[in-house]
Amino acid sequence: EVQLVESGGGLVQPGRSLRLSCTASGFTFGDYAMSWVRQAPGKGLEWVGFIRSKAYGGTTEYAASVKGRFTISRDDSKSIAYLQMNSLKTEDTAVYYCTRSLGGAFDIWGQGTMVTVSS
Amino acid sequence: DIVMTQTPLSSPVTLGQPASISCRSSQSLVHSDGNTYLSWLQQRPGQPPRLLIYKISNRFSGVPDRFSGSGAGTDFTLKISRVEAEDVGVYYCTQATQFPYTFGQGTKLEIK
């Protein structure tokens, strides 16, 4: 079964850091680009960032709201994508989803992990 | 950034009746490779989003054929031919033609 499982969420103080993980199974992880998308409580979806597969350089793209604070990486040997979040702000509070990117669409989604930034 | 605007934001529909959601982009979604990376997602209450339609009109695996997508350039539509109870939720259009990827505000489909 094709599956994505996020982990690492929790309560964190403003200004601190947190690293989320997205563990993939059921497909050849290294062949795919991956994205992170977040959803603040009661709000819509916001794209956070994207990492290309190694075949396309493994490079990254970010939303302006997180650029310079968040970093996406991947470990294809472990089938894991990471979202390193630094200098967290209260407005980063959201459910964070990882999603597989295929042909310009988010075709597989994880269940999400909640990140709460509060003092 | 490409702004995606959905209408309506809320759509009360009678079971068995059709529903339609419009999505307009602030600029053309035709990519330099000739594809148009416009897709539609469904988010049922308490669930993660689920892909319904990709590249304007292609149904994703397992999506019922009562869902269809159409459009071109900057104007796109998602249609449900006969709404069922399980279709309740929020629908989002999204573009992956240009970074940053962007989403519409979401359209809440509810049963009258």
C-alpha cells in the first residue's frame, strides 16, 4: 500500500526549532518529488515547499512565508523527507502534510502532524 | 504569485442534483512544456486532502466518474453530476505550473 506517515509535531515555543519527518512506503521514494503543505486551524491549504528527486538535482523551492527559516531535505535510503523548521512563529501553527508530487499534482497525502507554536 | 479564486465559497446542494465549482487563475496556467497543471482536491471533514482531478480533466485512480473537470488557460470547472452524501467537504483547486504553488480558498459543499 502506498503510504506517507508524518511525525515530529508537537508544542514548541516561538523562536525554537522542530523537525518533521515523512516516512514513505509502498513506492520507490527516490523517484518522486515531495512537497509539504500546511493547514492552519479552520483555514485553507498553504503550500510550504518542494524537493525534487535526485534525478532532477534534489533541489528545493519554498513559499516566501518560510524561506530562510524552513529547510526540506530527503534521505532516499530511508524513504524519508524532512522539514526542518527554525525560528518558529505563532503563525506557523498548523497541521503539516507531506504529499507526493506526480505530474504536477499532489497525488498521495499523509494524515498530517500538528505543530503548535505557543509560549 | 498566481492567485487562484474559487466561486462559490459555499454550495448547498440537494442529494442527487449536480454541483459545479469554478476556479479562476490570475494568469495562464499553461506551462512551457504545453501542460496545464491545474488539479482539484477534496477534503472531507477531519481527513487529509485527496486528489480528484489532475491536469484539468484527468480523474485520479479510484475517483468516481460523477466527478469531471474542464477548462483551459485561466478558467476551470469541477462538476459533480449527482451529489452523494459522501461528497460533503471542502474542494480546492491548485496550480503547479509555477512556483510558488498556490491553492484556491476552498469551496464548502454541503447538503441542503
